Amino acid sequence: MLAIAATALALSLTAGPAASDAGAGLDEAGTAAASAPEPATDASAALGLLSDAGVARSPVERPGALRQTGAHLLFAAGVVASSLLAVGLVYLPARGYFDVVGRPEPLVGTITFVPAGALKIAVSYWLLPELYRAGGGTPDIEATRQTMWRWVRWPALTAALGVVACIVGAALEREAFGRGQLLMAVGFSGVALSHTAFDILSIVASSYGYRH
Amino acid sequence: MSIALASTALVRCGGQPVNEAPAEFPLGVASGDPSADGAILWARYQGSEALKVLVWRATADASTALELSADGPYARVEVVGLDPGTAYRFAFVAGAHRSPEGRFRTAPPAGTRPLVRFGATSCAKYGWPFDCLARAAERDDLDAFLMLGDTVYADEAGTLAQYRDVWARSFVLPAFQSLRARTALIATWDDHEFDNNFGGDNVPPERRQAAEQAFFEHMPGRVTARPIWRSVRFGDTAEVFVLDSRSEREEPRYISAAQMQWLKAALSASTAKFKVMMSSVPIASYAVPFFQPFADDRWEGFPQSRDEILRHIDEQQIGGVLWVAGDFHLACAGRVSAKGVGANQYEVLVGPAAQMPNLSPSYPSGPQFDWSSGINNYTELELDPERGTIRARWFDGRGRALYTRDI
């Protein structure tokens, strides 16, 4: 999961216009019929992570304002749920360790950021945009997804850096009390801020992508 | 102040059949600050009949009891003339009503060095399980139980009536009643008996006075007004120095000049093998990012006072000093300083008895600290003058030993 997310992140951050063309035809199933699908030419295309620039789109049927609002709210609820899931994935192992041993283990409390972050990114990228289908019509899910991803990839990157800082700090902390705390604090702050930014931007960007 | 100090005259009493009456004694009984020949006996009394207290040897029956008169809704009686190092039972009686039975052990006599065993804890918040206190109350081998403060959380109280309610709601619970009845207490206060982060002048005088009165009404110590710093002697084995780490702060002093002067002189003069320093707030250095934001609330935030007492102990080569503190919501064992002044002194943190664990993502560990835990606990301190060691053991609410450390 982490490898997929990291690959996705790396490829997306480096993707240019030429690569974007290669992604043509990899729209959602509901829209692919309107364009002639071409075989994916590289891994990034296969992952469907490229910019939507140049993607041929089918006509989009717009639902009513009420249903659009409902779709937005559903997406926002999905963001909140995925965040709670990620927080739970971090908290529960750390809490379980604490309950057994009686003290926190910095490495347990930081390494769990990795699967939690990977799951959060995966759910946000692949699953949450699909919620816009609940609004009815024929929304361009792929455009929504790509717009969101262009916005949230930076906080995803800073969160990943924060996780690395946390883990390195935790490893230092195990050697001597206090040695890794500054790095852990910086990492925690980075993860928290990035996570918040990720959620806000994902809601704003997906809404923008959905409406345009 | 409605505390009544009863006559200390001892009168023989034949003892008579009476019924236990929880309504008249809703908070049970307690004892505190034991000496070699007595202790302070306490009861909350809600009745109109004349009150007296009976005291008898634990190995005898109540028909041999001594009788002392008592008075007041917060009855406090000093019993004297008892035999040293001896377990006693006591009960308050009003007409046909009798309180639950309490017990205490008088301190060993001067000139002797028997093994002495204390229980200790801190931070007992109403609403959390009090199973650690219940476990501690099962012990009948403790010479005294050290309460390191935050015995109640009265942050929301403002008037005397409200403070009394806060004390009563905790002390009416079976675990607290059992512990207070089982072993003599030696208590100090921390901030939550007043308000969160109480530091002397940051609570209005009227509120502070109400908080102090409620403390003195409910805790069976020898002091009924400030200052509360004092020492309690257990033969030549131990002297317990009870500090006031909260109410005498005045920049740049953490404790008043008078308290500091008394403490230094008493430490230097003490002939006890072990000097147990009851400070509600830790004196150890926690100069790390996760603990630094709260340094202003502990000794570390007042380096002049901290250095003064630690340096005095170092330079006077006063041996057998053990610092005991609470407040942090974690149990801990470690050296007071990583290096420099205090590096050869040791501190144990006791409790929390009933609280949320400290949320720091990293707890104290090597090289300065030997162990720490956030599990609710009480501590046993076994002071063995023959071996010259103090064995500290922490127990959780199931009675499981969490850690043992010979100091």
C-alpha cells in the first residue's frame, strides 16, 4: 500500500504534459465509451494518476443543485471518515502497546503513520471521488480525481517527510530520553498540518473539479 | 474554622454494644501524622449527640479501649500516651451510633531502626476507577500512607460549600473510606485541591481560604493552618519531610525562605537513616522538549530554589535522601539530575491513583531515568536500615507489581 502510494506520489509530482497525453482514454468506465481508449504506455498511466489535461471527455449531465450539494457533503463526510480511520490506525496500536506495557513506545507510535498515511491517500484517491456518483447525472469522476490530486499531492509529500522525521526521531529517542523529541515534535507538527491541509484541499479541489 | 481539637486526656472506657451508623459518619474515619506515642484521629460526624472516640490495641478487644472526647462536624482528636511501634484500632461513638473501625500504627521509638514501610500515591480524580486505592487498603503492613497531593480535583469549586462537596464525593466512596481507615495518612496538597496550576497568588484570597479550610477539615494532619510543612519521624529509620510546593511560591523562590531555612536545618540535623522528601511536584530535571513547556509549574522552573536545596544536600553530604513526588500522571524512578548538582540524588514519582495517563508520546527513560509507567498505581516504599536500601515497588489496580527498584 505504501509502495503504491509512494509511487503514485512520485510519478504524479514529476508528470508533465507529454505524460498526460498518455493517460487519455483512462477515464472512468462510464465515460470511456465516448473516447477511443488507447493502451497505457507506462506505469503512471496505468495508475491513472496523470493530469486530466488533454483528456477527451464525454458530455457531462449536471444534476440539480440539491443533489450536487448532497454529493459535496457526501464527499466531505468521506474525507472525515477516512481521517478518522487513519487516526484510528495510528492510535489503536499505540494505545494497545501502552495498555500492555504501561508506557508509550515512540517507534510504535510513529511507524503506524506509514500504513495509516498510505491508506488515507489510497482511499482519498481511488474511493472518495466515486462518491460524487451519488449526486446523480454523469459526473466526470476522473477529472474530479485529477483536480483533487494536483492540489493534495504537496501536503501528501510534506506529510511523508513528517512521517520520516517522526520515525527518525523515535529511533533516536529510544537511544536516550529526549534525544529525538525535537525531531518527533517537528514531524508530528508536519504530519498534523499536512493532514489538515490535505483534507481541506481535497474537499475544495474535488468540489472544483466536480463543478468544472 | 470548625475543626474541634478535643481534649487529649485519656479515660478508660468499658466499651458497650453500639451499631455502625453510616448516616452519622458518612465519610468513615481516618488517622494521620502518627508519632511514637499517638496520632491524629478524624471523623466526619453528622449528629447531635456527644461524640467520643475509643482507641485500643489491635490485638486486644474494644472493651479495653481508651476513651477521648471529640467534637464538631469534622472531629479531630489527638491521641497521645500510646505505646510506640504498635498497631491500634479506633472508632468514634455518639450515643448508640458507632463509626466504622479505623486502625493505625504508632511510629517506632527514637533510638531504634526497624524496617519501615510506606504506601504512597497521588492524583485521585473522582470519576476514574479507584481500584488502586482499594488495593492499597488491603495492606495491613504499612506504617503510613503518603498522599502526595491532588487527592481531590476541586478545580470547579469556588465556595467553601463547593469545596466540601468535592472532598465528600470522593471520601464517601468505599475505596477511599477503606484506605483512610486502614492506615495513618501523611498528606500534603498540590494544585487541584485549590485550582489547576495553583501557585500561591494566582487564586483569589477568599477562594484560597475556602480551599485551605476544606483541606484541613478533611485531612487528619497535625497542622490545621498554613504553613503545612513539617516532618514526621519513624524512629531512627526515617524522617518524612512534608513540603508545601504550591502555596508559598513567590518569584524567584519556589518555596518560602522560612520553609527553605527549616528544610535545610532539619535535613542537616536529622539522625534518621532515610530522609523521605514529600514534594507534591517533581524536583528532577526533565529538560526535554515534551516536558519543557510545563517547567514553570515545577521546581525546574525555579532554578535558584532547586539548586539551593539540592546543593545543600550534596555539599553537606546528607545521605539517605529520597525525593517522592506526584503530579505528573506517571510513575517514574530516576536520578534528580543527569549531571551536576543533584546527580547523586534519587526521585520516585508515585501515582496517578486514578487519572488519565500522561499523554506524552515518550516517557522518561535512560540514561537519567530507570523506569516509568502511566498505569494507575500506588507505590510501596520499604525502608530497610540494615541493608541501607529503599525498595520501591509500584502496583496496579489488580495488585500486580509493575516494577521494583532498590535504591
